[in-house]
Amino acid sequence: MSTATSRRPRITKVAFAAVMRDLVPYVGQLDIRVQKLGFGTISLVMPASRQLLRPGGTITGPAQMALADIAMYGLVMSRLGRVDLAVTTSLSINFLRRPAPAAIVAEGRLLKLGRRLAVGDITLRSQGRAEPIAHAVVTYSLPPAKGLVD
Amino acid sequence: MSTATSRRPRITKVAFAAVMRDLVPYVGQLDIRVQKLGFGTISLVMPASRQLLRPGGTITGPAQMALADIAMYGLVMSRLGRVDLAVTTSLSINFLRRPAPAAIVAEGRLLKLGRRLAVGDITLRSQGRAEPIAHAVVTYSLPPAKGLVD
Amino acid sequence: MSTATSRRPRITKVAFAAVMRDLVPYVGQLDIRVQKLGFGTISLVMPASRQLLRPGGTITGPAQMALADIAMYGLVMSRLGRVDLAVTTSLSINFLRRPAPAAIVAEGRLLKLGRRLAVGDITLRSQGRAEPIAHAVVTYSLPPAKGLVD
Amino acid sequence: MSTATSRRPRITKVAFAAVMRDLVPYVGQLDIRVQKLGFGTISLVMPASRQLLRPGGTITGPAQMALADIAMYGLVMSRLGRVDLAVTTSLSINFLRRPAPAAIVAEGRLLKLGRRLAVGDITLRSQGRAEPIAHAVVTYSLPPAKGLVD
């Protein structure tokens, strides 16, 4: 992937923001914003809101998982363009630290983009903090003829 | 755990339904119902709704993950009673089949309940179907003095 | 999979024992035996040996992971026959309890057998004990034209 | 962890090489070498050998998992010194590409070092190649009074 950074993402920030907002209401309500979108890299921000708080005053795990999952969707589209029918096949997340009741930033990168599967890892941080609050590895299955040659 | 099934759950179905509805609005909106609650076993039902649909006409992954996560919360409370501050430390899910646009049933069982950690696995099925649509393994960290002796 | 149990495995116990012994020396040295082999189910036994002990007097994790991985290989072959080129794409294991310095029994079952991927879960126990010592979920990628229709 | 890189590892390369060689024969036989050892970072090399080959002419998964697991053991000791009784609680690995029949380099870093748990991620590459062949996230449980304050 040495030349990846010099290449343009195959979907714009505006177009992917619309995907997040419109495709699945349960995810769209999170009001996630696109901070950066590269060719195989992504940075998203999920604002804090009262509806995401859980006992202990932190952001609920399911919202963090939704953020990690949609970040991987964006990573796939950053390389392949709109592929709405790409689907998650597995997600594995470790919650590392109690998040502040603040916005969460997700940084993702592709580990592999094959013909049939894409794998990426996503690191979540409370906005403005250095230490990760969660780390996820997500695998997507790609629609036929959309993935690259392995 | 041979005698587990002969023991009473430490939280009632009604009380755990209230936990799901009230503690985290992002999860409460899913309107998940308690079908069965045993001493270390649980069965939950998440109704289908338009807001959970994703492209392809199936139930979005983040809602399935939220269901698996809250099922594990219930498993912990079925053994320890109300422990709102128990938190997820890891969740690993495999999506096995495309769910029907229908209610999803989660069946969970504890694999381990230690002093500091609890581990359970959760199988999701579309209501009325035999094959699993997803399988999750979830780990919770228990508040001090709440877990059992390892 | 309701009729699965009434069908014959597509590889014999003797043939799969030879696979385990001969294909990969690093796994073959574990001297794993086939206890049961069904159509989508498997039971293997790994004898204890001094070379598997780790500090604390228990069986080392890497040997448990090797056992879980080969059990999934057997599950795949129990449905598809010899498919040496099936390869692991992911393995996720939770170590639940300290194993006794004794033989370990692995019980596995298929969660999904698709056209391209197979997923199974494997539970490990110290021989003669009821509680699991580890639980793994393993995914294999199947060679083209060997898997079933999704 | 901003000052971590300026601090000395709490175990020497020579001492950790001895841990790998002596503590568990099943791992010691892999003849893994320590390339670099920092304060929360590690780089190990596992030489190729005939006994690690699997059908398809690549390095078997169980050897890659053993390498990832021991790399995390080293990460923990790089911060806490000799803690032989630290044990793996979970390991999740994705196999991304077919490894060359060559030495494998593991690069690891700590994601979290708490009072009771440490989490790290490990990336494996065939020696001399840029793309990862596998990526693992490993969690260790720390003996009482050895971990840091959360």
C-alpha cells in the first residue's frame, strides 16, 4: 500500500456523510461527522449526547461499536466507491478505558483489501485525549466483482 | 454449574426490562423484551423496525451488537443482581447469515463468572428460524466485591 | 442443520487423525486423537506432556489455540471431505479457567458452512471436568467450489 | 504514554530471550529471537523451518498465534519486569495474507496497561515485506500488585 496515500479516495466526505445519515436510521441518529477521508484511511467524530450516556457517566458501548462499524464501511468505500451492499462479517472490540462524556474520534486504516474480504482496525479516543478508549478490528464481505484481486 | 438451573435468577424479568428501557436511551429505544431469564441464562427479543433496516433489507449490525451486549448485561445480573456499573471489556461477533427483516431472538449463557470478569456467549436468530444469524462472545468487568471467587 | 446428525461425516476418524499427524509437524507433535467425528461435530483429545507446561503448572495457551484451530479444520472436513487448502482466516479465543496439567478435550460444532467461509465454535475442557477452560470461535476460508451454496 | 519511549524496558533482550527459550518447550522450540525491546514495544523474529510448514507451502497458523502470544508476554515484561505468572485471557487474530515460507517478524505495542489487564496489538509480516500477514489483539491478566493503577 505504499502508493495508497498519494491516491484519491473513491468517495467524497460529503457523499459518505450522506451514507451515514441516510442509510440506517439507527446509525444516522448518531450524527457522526467525517473529519478526514483518505485512500484507505478515515477519521470520524461522534458527538456526545444525553441518549448515549450509560451508568457511570460514560458513552455506552453499543454507540462505540456502531461508530467503529461505520468507520470500516467508510474505509471500504474510500477504496471502492459506493458499495452499499458490503456487509460486516465480524467485529471484535476491546474497551480499554472509560470514555469521558465527550465526543469520540475514530481513526481507521485498512489492514487488507482483498477480492472478497476487507479488514481494518479502528482506534477510538475521547476528543482531545491521546490514549485510546477502545480498539476494534472489523471485517467486511465485499459484493462480487467489487473487491480487488487478492 | 450443574446446580445453576435449579436456582433463582437474582433479578426479575420486570426489573431487567426496566434496566434495558431506562439506563441508556440509545439501547432503550430498541424496545427489547425479556422472554426468559434463568440463573445464568437469558432469552431476549428485539422487534424489527424501520429504523433498524439497512441496505439489502436486513437488520443493521449495530442493533445486533447492542442486543448481544445487553443480553450479556442481563446474564451478569441474573447471577449477581443489579450491578449497573458492570461494563463491557470486549465483544467479538461473527455475522453468519443475512437476518430476515423480522424480530431477532438472542439466547445467552454464561461461560464463566469469576471475581473480576464474566464471559458469555450469545446466539442470535431471526424469530422462528433455527439457524443462527450471528454469534457473539462478550466479556464484562465486574465491580469490586460483586463477582464470585475465581 | 436438523438433519445433519443423521448424516455421515465425509472423512473418517482414521483419515483425519492422519491429517493431524502428517500435515504440519508443529501440530502433529501434539499427538491429538480423534474421539468422535460427526457430520459437523467433532471431539478431540490432546494429551498432557511436559513440553506443553507453562509457569503455574498449566497447559500453555499456544497448544490450546493449536487444538482449537485443528478442531475447526476437522469440522470443515467432516462436511466437505479432504480440503487441505482450507485456511484459517480468524480465530478468537477466551481463556476461562486455569487448565489442570491433564489432557484437554475439545468439542466443536459448525455455526455456519457457506460457499466461501465456515465458522465454528470450540469449547475446551480438562478431561473429566465439566467447566470449560477456553472457548474459541474460528473462521476458515474454503477453496473455490468446495463450500456449499450460501 | 507520551514519555514511554524515553524510558528503559524493565527486562533486557537477553533475559526475555531466555524466558522464551526456557519457560515453555512448545514455544521454546520456535527459536524466536528478540530484535528490539522498548518500554511498551517489541519486535521479534521467528525463523522459518520445515516443521512450521503447512499445505500450500506457508507457515502454519498455530505458530503465528504462538508468536503473537509470546510477543504480548514480552510487552508486559517490558513494562513490569519478570512476571512469569501473567497469563493470556484472550487472543483474537486475523490472518490477512498467505505468508511466504520465510521468517516472520512480529511488531507489538501496548494499547493499555491497567492494574489487572494489559491489552496489546501485534502485527506479523514476512521478513522484508511491507504488508501485514496477520494482526492480533491479545489481553493478559496481571498478577495482583504487579499492574499499574488504572
